[in-house]
Amino acid sequence: MDREREFAEFMLEATPALARTAWLLCGDEHRAEELVQQALMRTFVSWSTARERDPLAYTRRTLANLRIDTWRKHRREVLTPLDRMPHVGVDSGADVRAERDRLIRALSTLTARQRRIVVLRHLVGLSEREVAEDLGVAVGTVKSTASRGLAELRAALTEGSGGSTQQTTRTRRPS
């Protein structure tokens, strides 16, 4: 099979998962599309290297690195307002949209690093080792960051549902 056809098949199969991951990482539909396109372009250029192991993991890491580069350039994230969030791949029920909105609001309270790790670990379903490899960090960093991120998510989701509203002081570390 020639290189272009092989990459085209990979791209067709991987794009939906990459788009979902990119959107969860940045919270903006258009920025997510751009990230996926850039990641796929870089993967195509390095296709001989990417296909030797796991091309999806290679592209996810490229995607995460591109997101980090974007954050570094702008040093500020602006998430899409909830009324403009895409409804791709989700049932049209109001309860499902409300739960998704709560999750996105809670994710937006996390630091960029926590959000990347929580998304890759728990929403994409990668193992701790895979997340560490994708992001180029130690497995211990993934474990501790995921733990703190999940604790903050739980707190944000509890506060958002009218449950216990204990005041907690959160210290943000730069990602």
C-alpha cells in the first residue's frame, strides 16, 4: 500500500477521536479543527516514523504539543460560551446537554495541564503510561496531576449541582 493511501485511511479512522480530544483540550470548535488539521499535517510529514509504532498516539502527542504551543503564545485561554458549544455526537436530550455543559464548566476550572491529563486519562481512556508518553511527562506526574484535577472536578461538579458548597482554596500552578 502506498504512503498516501495508508495515511488517508488512518486519517479517516482517527479524525473523529482526535477532534473530540482537541475540543476537550481547548474548548473551542474552530480552534480544535485547526489543531487536528495541524496535527495531521505534521503526522503526514513524519508518517514513516509515526506508523512504526502507534500513529494515533503519535498524532495525539502532536495535538497536545500544538495545544501547549498555542497556550504559550497567548498565555490566556478563552473558552467558548456554553450557548455556542457544539452538539456533535451527543443525543439531543436536554438532560444530556445539561450534563455535558456541567462537565465543560467543571473542566474549565482546571489548569491547562490538569485538563489535558484528565481528558486524555479519563475521557479518552488512555492508561497513565500512555498519557505520560503522549505528553512527555513522568507517570508520577500524570498520577498526581490527575488526582488533583479529579478532586477539583468533583468539587466543581458538587458546587454546580447545589450540593455542599465548602469553601476551598485552590492554588494554581502554571502548566
